[in-house]
Amino acid sequence: MKTYRSEFARALIGAIAITVIAAPSVGAAVVTWDASGDSTWSGPSDATSWSGATYNDGDDAEFLGAGTGTVTITGTVNPLSVTVNSAAAADYT
């Protein structure tokens, strides 16, 4: 009697792999700094100065020229990306 267990297992693993590869990824949120609350980026779950959004690690953080002064980072932040783009003359360090 021929057993089809190994063939079934290979087909199942292949189907799972294709499902995982083809599944759409959940994109990071894009949060834009507006300095409306204060100038402190205090890490994950910070909603203070992010244009009505809440920053979470893995989000794309944008600094597009709103607010003045120094942005102070307290704690650890792990954004997916950081974009700094301002038409106004400004120093970034």
C-alpha cells in the first residue's frame, strides 16, 4: 500500500509558504511631527506632538518643518524610517 503522507506534507508546507509570501504586509503608519504638545519625543505610544496620530515603534517618522527649537528624544525609539525635510533654513544634528 502506497502512503501519501510525505507528499501531502510537502504540498501543505508549500501552500503555507506561498500564503506567507503572498500575504500583504501591514504597512507602517506615517506620523508627522508638529510640535503641538511639546518638543519631546518620548518613545513608543507618544501622541503628544504627532499631528493627531500616535507614534509607535516601526512607524515612519516625518519632520517637515513644523515647530521650532530642539526636539528632545527621551527613551528609546525605533522608527522604520525618519524623514527630515524643511523649506525653512534649519540646522539638524
